[in-house]
Amino acid sequence: MVSARIASLTVELRSDSADVAVPAPRLSWIVEADEPAWEQSWAEVRSGDDIHRIEGADSLFVAWPFAPLEPAQRREVTVRAAATDGRVTGWSAPLAVWSAIAPEWAGLPIGQAQPTADAQPVLLRRSLTVREGLRAATLYWSALGVVDMAVNGAAANDAILTPGWTTYQSRLVYESADVTSLLSAGENVLSAHLGGGWFTEKYHPVRGRVRFHGDQPRLVGQLILDYGDGSREIVPTDETWRTSGEGQIVASGIYEGEQVDARRAPAGWQMPSFDDSTWMPALITDDDVSGLEPRMAPPVRRTGGLAPVAISTTPSGRVLLDFGQNLVGRLRLTVSGPAGTTITVRHAEVLDEGELARRPLREASQVDVFTLAGTGAAESFEPRFTFHGFRYVDIDGWPGEFDPAAVEAVILGSDLRRTGWFESSDAALNRFHENIVWTLRGNYLAVPQDCPQRDERLGWTGDTQLFAPTADFLYDCHAFLRSWLRDLRIEQDRLGGVVPLFAPDVVPDFADRGPIAAWGDAITIIPLVLADSSGDRSLLTEFYPGIRAWMEVELAQRDPEGLWTTGRQLADWLDPNAPPNAPARGRTDTDLVATAYLARTAQLTADIAGELGEKTDADRYRAAAADGRAAFVRAFVSESGRMMNDTQTAYSIAIAFELIDDPALRQRVGDRLAYVVRRDGYRIATGLIGTAMVAPALTATGHIDTAERLLFQTEAPSWLYPVSVGATTVWERWDGLRPDGSLNPGEMISFNHVALGSVGSWLHDTVAGLAAAEPGYRRLRIAPHPLSRLDHARAAHETPYGRAEAGWRRSGDLLHVHALVPANTTAEVILPTGERHEVGSGRHEWVCAAPTPLPTPPVTLDSSMADLADNPTASAAFFGLLAGHANRFLGNAVKNNALYTPGRSIRDALIFADHKTLAAVDSALRQATGPTTDPQEA
């Protein structure tokens, strides 16, 4: 009996499609097996009568064994595998591989000959005659802008905002679609809605927006018709296409939104019978489209929809819709009314005194305007070339009584496959993790954006490298980020090795004025994250030239002490202690952060060079890494374990980046980190950099209890504070909304930002205990760390070998640890007791003693402020009482100035309190934690 089976077969990098962008695509397959410890001995790959055997256990990115694919060629492939015990699976279901590669391009870039406005949306059409005997028809297209292609009025595919956003001048992705079924013998029509999108957008996050790429959108494409008699016809984009600027889309912009006037829609313009004699011939332009390449990553698609959960009226009289979830997308309306009726739709993430909070959008309007044709029938509206970040929408001009069923929020994003999950016994923690998921869904749209709502939406490098481990666990980001990294490499080459702040680099002299630590290091860190998670080591080969070039740039920054002390640095950006409008002025020195990254990246580069056989580079960079670590310790770390900056970020980066070679000193630094977190009242005091590292650093030095207190803090700044006030995505700032409900006064207030969700990877690999011990999860590490506030936690991940799970649950004094190990892999298991196991594939469970939490002593007036911080119940009672005290000065003074250290008593903190207040505090502490000292005895 055969109990193992091929569960899936995929080709190259895309899981959403069997379209391939290379002529020799690699194959990967997953085996599911009922028997434990299943391991592959060999596999066979078959296409027709052509069978090739692969000896050994390899099942990831196996080289294509057949002849290279020709453009538009199809080939069915199946696979079977044998276990080490000799049993063989059946053949997998056939996978229809299709080459999305175009033959030599005949299409020319075209646009409107006489546009009447900048960034003018255009309608384009081309009639053609198809002969009898059509065997295959393949449409290829791209745009300098965004385009929807159709054949006889039917969409060519289900992607939107194609071709996305790249470094257009050097790299332009094209789409491919088999449109054979959409054509028939006789007259047919190719048509396109063409808009400016990112190409004609005006950019600048600080100085004022200007266009970077171009003023007008362009289309390039070709239809290839292959007939049964062996003949071929090509219908390219050229002057024979007809254009009109009088379509229903009047104006459109990524930031501004879209204006649609349904009265302008030419009836039947996408069908063969339409008379286009009044339309203008297309203009052939001299735009450079030499960088055309087939799509390698999933496109942007509609990935879901939401109905409003609440409807009300704003103080200004507009209809207000709450969708219950901050999201990225746009509205779809179904409405009927008189011709000329204009409906205005505005979008925002939060409310301010009952109205949309639009200040955080800065110069982005996020307004869509729809004008009805008044046909008497219901009309449907959905913007075509824009997207918005919003939870709330207000509507003005709706004809008649508003119908909630007439509105749907359409969710947009790059169509990435979900691969990771986390769940625990704490509802707030689960909501926070769900916020991370929604934040990724919205921001990973064409490029890994920083935010989806204001006048940025740029592919920031620093945010992406910090969030990459979390992102690549939750979704299959391999092809998506690899595609974006290619644009980053193009920009880096243009800058002589310097990595810009974002890619595409649409703001020269702002994003690329010099090397910036952490942001520039993305070119090293992200390929390594992807290679480790996917098992695809070709990433390192492809990007090593950029990794090496960046390393040389970093090494050139060293001063005589071996430190990086030069240039503009963003440091621990958005430290909550920095002034609202000076987010780089945090408490952690810029030189410390820059030098830490220099030393860490040198070590990573040395490791990559060694793996690739670049021995000279490996030796040189290994020595540079050692020198960097030594310089860092000399400059920033004292023998006692205190650092020059006594901040959470300083200690965390030293530990997380393994910059301290002396184990005893490293432990002292870890102990001081725990002290500092406690001193800060278990409130987060890190910006983007430190946030990704503080929990792992505490765990690595034996202070997971401190990490737990930090995780479950609900007062600002903390991970769970936004959850406590209703957040449904991760914020840019810890206090984007203040506790009093007001907006943070800073210029940058995004409520959908990935970076502070970087702690998600710690929840996955540490709290639940699921991580890769070898690239591609060929070997797993199961090492859960139970938290005292949780009864259970678990994580699951669709690894390249199949589904893996890890987790734990309490049962009295016992702890049940469970794991699912995919076929063809093994796992090392480290139980919370320190007991170790080595296991093969299958389901496993172990029972051990549950960690015993330390007893919490009663808190009294004479207890230290550190004891108060250690006791959440006492702390809540203490500050709850002060919050309701008539003397607001007292509560604010204590909260804003308290240092939670062993040498400061609660009585000392209440120096301005009278006897009555002391008695009230004593009573509150007694009720919360037990008997306390009588204040009369003071």
C-alpha cells in the first residue's frame, strides 16, 4: 500500500500560476506521507514520453531536465518520488507549464497624439481580422503607466494596475495571456484602458511633488496569431491603433484618486461594430522600452471585499461608512439616478471629531468622483487606476436614500499566497498578529510600500529589510521581493554601489545622497532572508555583485577608530522619545547604529562569499567584521555591560547582531537590557531598528520574562496599545492616536505601516517555536518558549516541503508540546526543560513540566517602583487611582517622570501627594495585591 503522494508540483517562483518567465524553469514538489520519517531516495520527472530520474532527496528548485521552452510553448509535467524504503508514489496530477516569454518584440510604444492635459487617461483600440484555422493566440503587453487590456470587450486576464511599478527606464515588466478563446474568425478588436498610474505620478515626500518618469502614459504590446497551417501573424502596437482622450475616466492619479463621468463612455467601443473614424491615430513615441522582461511575480489583483459594518452621518452632513478594518483598495458602487448626478467619495484611516482625519494624508487627496450617465438602470462604478488606504469613507451627493448594500470595499494587493499563521489564548495578541497580516496585505502592492495612503507609498528599503522575516513567514514573498530587488540593484548600479532609500528611486538627491545604514543594508539582508526561507540559493548568486558593492561602500565610511561616523543617518527612526517632527533624533546615537550594521553586514557578506566560493572576499570581509565588532565594543560598551547609550535599542542591536565576542560581557549587556526595559516601565522605547531586535535580544540572554512583560504592555508606547484603542493594522508611530483620542502632531502619521510589526517573527519562531534550522526548512527547529500569560500558542507555516506546525498548551502543571514535520525533512526539538530530540517527518507530541512562574510579592507603598512595574495588577490599580485623582498634576508627574528601578520607592514617587492620597493608594494596592504598609507608620 502506497501512503505517500505528491501533494503539489510547482514551477519556478510563482504559486499563483504555471506561467514561467524563463526557458528552463526549475521544478519543486511536496510529498505528503502517512508513514513517519519519510525521506526521498529518488524522483522521476515526466513530460510525455520523456522521463528523467533525479537521484537523492532534492525536491526544491530541481533543474529543468527537458529542452528549453520556446515562447508561448506549453508542456505538461508530472513527477513521482520513491522513499528510502523503496515505496514509490503515484504520478502527480499534470502541471501545464506555459512559457510567458515573448518572441522578439514588434510592438512600439504608442500614446495619444494630442493630449489635452497631463497624465490624460486614454482609450485605445485596434480592429483585426482573424482567419479560419486559428491554433493559438497570445497577447503580450506592458505600459509606461497602468493598463487594462481586453479582447472583444473581455478582460485579457484578471490582473489590475498592470504592469505594476518598476524602474521603467531600465526594466519594464510585460504581461502574457492566452487569448485564443476570446477570438473568433472574422473581425475582432483589441482594446485598452490606459492611465498614468505610477509613471505620471508626482513624487516627493518632503520638498513638494514633481513628475519623475513622464507626462503621458504609453502602451506597448503585440498579439501573435498562430494558425494550424504553420503561418503566424503579428498585430503590434503602432500607428494603426486608434485613440481617444474622451473616455469616462476624466482624470486619475495614485495619490489624488479618480474622476469618472459615465456620460462620456463611448457605447460599444470595445466591440467590432464600433465606428472609430473620429478617433485619432496613435502616436508612436521614442520612449525607451528596451528593458522589457516577462512577469516573474504575482500581479496585483482584487483579493477580497468587505461590506460596511456601520453607517452614520458626519457633523458636516456626509454619509459615513465604517468598514471595520483598515484596508487598501477602493470602493465599488452600484447606483442609479439622474444624468449628471455627482457622487464624491473620500477616504481616510481614522476619524477626528467625527469627521475623516485627512491631515495624515498630506498632499494625497484619496478622493474619487463619479458622475452618473442616468440610463435609468443601475450603474456600477469602481476606480480603475488608483487605490486608497482607508477604514472610513464619507460620501456626498448620493441620489435618494443611501443603500448600504450598494457599496463594497474592494481589497487590492499583490496576489501573494498565505503561508503562515499564529494563534494563542490571548485575544489581544491574536488581534495584533492579525493586524500584522492586514498591514502586509495592503502594503505589498506592486512594491513593498511603507504606507498605502499618504503621498509616499514608496518601496522603502529599511522598512522592508526589518519586516522581511515576518513577511516571508506569513506569505510567499520570494518572487515579489526578488522582482523588487532587481529594481533596487538597477538603482544601486546607477549610484556606484550606494543603495537608495527606496526603489524605484523617484526622488533623486533625496533618496540617494549617500549611504545610510540599515536602509542600504537591505541589499544584503533581504536576499539572505529569502534564500534561507525558500532554500533558493540562486538569490545569493544573483545579488552578490550588489552585496559586495554595498560592502565596499560601507567599508569606505570607516574613520580611524573603525567606526561609521559620517553622512546623513536615520538611526533608530521613530524612537518614541524623539520629537514628533524630528523622528531621527532618538536617544540612540547614529554612529552606534551605523557601526553595528557595518560590522554585522561584513559578517553576513563574508558568510555569503564563503558559500559562493569567493574565498578572497570571504577572508577580507571576515576580518573586517572582526575589526568592526572590536571597534564597536571599544567605543560603545563598557566592561560593566553598560553602553554609551543606555537605551533599549543600543543593547538590543549589540546582542541581536552578535557584536560582543566575550560571552560574559554579552550576558552583562543582556542583563542591563532587561534592567533598562524594566526601568522604562516595560514600555517600548525603540524605533524601527530596535523594535525588530528587543524581544529576540532579551530571549537570547535569558530574559524572556521581561520580553513577555514588554509584549503585553497596553499603555503607549507598546505593541498592544493600538489594539486597545481599536487598531486593525500596525501603525507607523506608537502613539499615532493619543490616549485622549487626538492625532499625533507629527507630519508622518500612517495607521498602516509594516515596520513595527517586525516582532511577528519572534512570535513565530520563539513563542510558538517554529523556525528553519537549515535553508528551505530542510531541517526544522522546534523550540517553544511558553509565556506565563498564555495557556497555549501555536504557529503553522507552509514550508517548501509542506506544512509544518509547532506549539504548546498547558494542562495543569504539565506542558504539551506538539509539532508537525513535513515529509522529506527532519527536526531538532528543544523542549522548555532543555530536553532535546531528533525526529523525522510526522506528528509528534511531548509532555514535560510546565515552567513555574516566580511568585509575585505584595506591593506596598515602600515597595520599589520596579516592583510596581513587575506587577501588572498593582500597576493598573496605582495608575487607575491617580488618573481619577482631582489633582491631575500628580498623576501626570508620576507617569511622565517615573523610573522603575529598585532604588526608588512608590512613596518617593508620590512626593507631592498628601496623606489622604497616600491612604487611597495604600488601599488600592491592598485590594490589588494584599496587605500593605499603613501610611501612618511612615
